[in-house]
Amino acid sequence: MNSPSANTAATPVAQDAVVIKNFAFSPARLKVRAGTTVTWTNEDTDAHTVTSSGSGGPLHSAALATHGTYTHTFTRPGTYAYLCTIHPFMTATVEVTS
């Protein structure tokens, strides 16, 4: 018998979500495959950013108001640490595998 998931040649792009709530990114550590688009949604009443830690990282959101969203597609494997520049104690990581 053939199962519907037997054909993996055309793997769809995955979509994952991070919620910003209670001054924290949830999940704090997200693991995705290369090609995945991640969406961050701010559920706090305070504004937050999604910004790569250090210089040269791919994440650079504007300040997200309540219910604001930011998306980024990760194309290269690696570990991407990020924070909220308004509240630098808010940190998290996206691990991208091939």
C-alpha cells in the first residue's frame, strides 16, 4: 500500500510560530529545517522586536505592536540567537538543520 506521505520529493515549506507573551519568546528554542518560514506574533501590550544577537544576523524586525507579526525564512543551517532590543533580557534561539 502507498501512504499519502510516501512522496517526499516535493517537500512543502514548513511554517512555524513563535509567540511573544509575558515578556518571553515561546518556544525559547525552536528547531526547524532550512527553508522554513517562522512567524513571530506579539501578544503583549508592550512593543517588542525580533533582532539577531551580535552583528550581521538575518533578523531585524521593527517594533511590533500588540498582535503585530514578523516573518523570516531561514535558508541556511545554523544556530540563530536573537533578542528583543527594547527588553534585552528576552532571548531565544532558532536552530536550522538541513
